[in-house]
Amino acid sequence: METLSFMAAALSPVNLLLAIVGVAAGIVIGALPGLSATMAVAVLVPVTFGMPPEAALIMLGAIYTGAIYGGSYAAILVNTPGTPSAIATTFDGYPMAQRGDGDLAVTLSTLSSVIGGLVGALALLTLAPLLAQIALKFGPVEYFWLAIFGLTLISALSEGSTLKGFIGAGIGLLLSTVGVSVVGGDIRYSFGSQFLLGGIETISALIGLYCIPVLIDLVATPSAHLQPPEKGRGIRLGEGMRLVWRGKFNAVRSAVIGTLVAILPGAGGSIASLVSYSEARRTSRRSERFGHGEPDGVIATETANNATVGGGFIPTFVLGIPGTPPDAVILGALLVQGFRTGPEMFTTNASVTYTFIGGLVIATLLMLPMGLLIGRYAFKSIVSIPKALLVPSIAFMTVIGTYAIRNNPFDVVVMVVLGVIGWVLARYGIKPSPIVLGLILGPIAEQGFVQGYLMGNASGSVLGAFFGRPLSLAIIAMVLLSVLYPLWRAHRARRLPREPEEARP
């Protein structure tokens, strides 16, 4: 009962207002390329220093929640993920928008985000101490294999040739090696430029590889960017709810995957959404429609990446290890407020912790009306804006968003160059998603591999370090399954049409 009274404190007028403002600000910021959830939370941390701890956490959590959801807007409407966790949303969200179902895709994203957010918050409330122990069992070697698993997923899910997907992932891995190495401090591929010492900035690369090709295609093609919606369709809430109910098992599975992946520090929403998308496609009876506007694809990715919000707070609160980059910023705000993470968060500071969890639930529920309202007008606005105005507006936002990340004009140059390269590669069937995931997962894989190798060397068995732990073997099995399953399906699809002919006498 005491826990419920603490959570009910989140319903105070001040906390409700902060949740509303935070969700609205997060949605807008998340929808703009370059202005990520981490940046939104980091910029507003100083504003919270004079607030009570509960109010400060509720506001930061609401911004985080709204920004993760808001990333789906750009992913669906302009094929540019507003946040890295929305990369997989482009696979089916943008094709839906192209055929005139962008309003339905936004509605599905909203409903799925609410489901995922609630499951993540419920896990934080009930299973935090238990689930946090899972993170302790993951060492450098497990993170290496987890990064490889993420790379094989995105490559196997690539449209067209699986080989081209692996080529794209390889390009991303090469880009991730630019600058100072993660372990050892060696300088690589900087070509004497001090700007490249810090490496290729991930968000800049994401904006360039996703947004610049879209701008080039918008200029090069005379046809409309998106199909206009039919009159009177509105937000299509009823249709969206029917689709979510049809894919309820997909939604629940994806939410659980997102929560579990978020518990692993450094994994984040990108891996969660990809694993969920892969599972949804593998188990679906309509797997051939994935990548061409399948609603279940949007449901899987958006449920998973919003579940990472609550799931990421589990290691943050219990172990003091941020599950995602925004969690690291919020952890810093906690420390400034004088709080210590660990069991004290659920005992001595239980009032603050449970009030925050209550605020997180409220912020998640607020996404439903606010997201549907904003999404309704966002799709109609994007469709009705003439290309002569739309292209310069998007270009302006990409430049400002890229520059604002590190206040570095060189990042804008990198963004444009990678965008042009991405457009050329796309002409040959190499999509941007494997490249971006290679860039994101490269440092995780490198750090895990080098540390695992050093540990194996010290113990006298490098092979034992990489192949001798049950968790490592389980992840390796998933890697092999993700690589071999698409190849087996393609082989089976080629044989089936010929079998009746071969069976004839």
C-alpha cells in the first residue's frame, strides 16, 4: 500500500504538468533529425537542479519517453530515424507512408509505444533487483558476441542480397575504426586531421546516410513524396487497434525483448528493435511482406524500443550502470541531487523511486492522446507541403541538428559526404541500415574482443575465453541461426516451385 501511495504522488498538479510538458517536448525533439533523446535530457538537466528530486526525475523521464516515441515520426514520414532506436521503424513505416497509410503507421507506432512503455515500467516496478543480476553475468566476451549478433541480424534483414547486407555492415565497421581506438588509444585513419581523432559521430552519420539520399531523390523525382490520405480517414484509431490486437503476441514478445535487452548496458534500443523485428519476421505468416509496409514490423520495433525506457532504468537504479545514454545523463542528475544508486533506491529513497515510476507510467499513457493528436496533423502537413519548401526545410534541420551535436562544422561535412556515398551505395542495393548499425556496434564489438583476448591471454586460453561460457555459446547459437535461417529460407523457396516438375514421371 505504501508503494501505491508513493506512485499516487505523481498525480499531483505540478507533476502532471511536468509530465505533459516533458512528453510534448520529447516528441517534438525526437522527431527532429539530430536532436536525440540524450541531447534533450542533457540540455534540460540544469533546469531540474532547483526542483524536488521527484519532479526533476519525472520531467527527465517524460522527455526521454516522448523523444524515443517521437523518433518514429521522421522514420515513417521522411525515412529518417529521429533517434537511432527508430532505424528498424523505417523498414515498414516508410513504405506504409508511401502507399498512403502514413496516418495508420503513426497510429500503430503510438499504440505500440504505449504498450512497450507500460511493460518496461512494470518490469522496473516489479522485477528490478532480479533482472539487474542478469547484467552482471555479461562480461566483455558476451558483449562482443552480442554486437556480432546485432550485425548479423541487420545484414540478414537487408532487402535483396544478404551478401550486400554484410558488405554494408563491413563498411560501418570500417567507419567505426576511425579515430582513437576504444582500447589502447591508438590513432587510426585520421589522415592527419584533428577533426577525425574523435571518430565518425554516430548521429551525424545516421542523418547523412538516411536523410541526404531522401533529399536527393526528392529533388530528382517529379512525383509526390507521399501519397495523400483518403478524405475522412483521420487517425484511424479503430483500424490501428484491430491490427495491434491481431499482433498482440508480437507486441508482448517485442516488449519483453526490449526490456531484457535494455538491462544490458550499452545495448540500447537499436539492438532491441532489430532483435524484435527479426523475431516478428521469423514467426510471421506474412514474412514476405516485411520490408514492404507490413504493420507487424512497425508494431515490433516501436514496442521494443519504448520498452527500453523502463528496462534501461533497472541497471541504472539497482547497479548504478546506465542501460542507455539518456540513462547516463539521468544518473548524473541523480548524483547531483545527492542520491546513491543501489538497494537504497528501493528502501531509503523508496518515495522518490516509486513516485518517479508512477510518473513514468503517466508519461507513457499521455503519449496516446498527445501522440495521436500530433501525429494526425504531422502526416497531413508533411504530405501537403510542396517540395520546394519541404526539401530546404529538411536540409536546414539536418545541418542545424548535425552541428548542434558537438558544435563542430566538420560533422556537417562528414554528414553530407556520407549522405552522397550512401545514395550511391543504395543504387547498387547496399542500404544504409547495415552501415549505421556497423558504426554503432563496432566500438562495442572491438572493446569486447580486445578485452576478451587480453583476459584469455592472461588465463592461458583465448579460445576458452570466447567459447567456454554458457552465455557466450547461447549468443553464438543465435548468431548462427540469424545467418543460416535466411539462407535456408531462400534455398527452400528456390526448390519448392521445381519439386512438382521433378516429381512427374
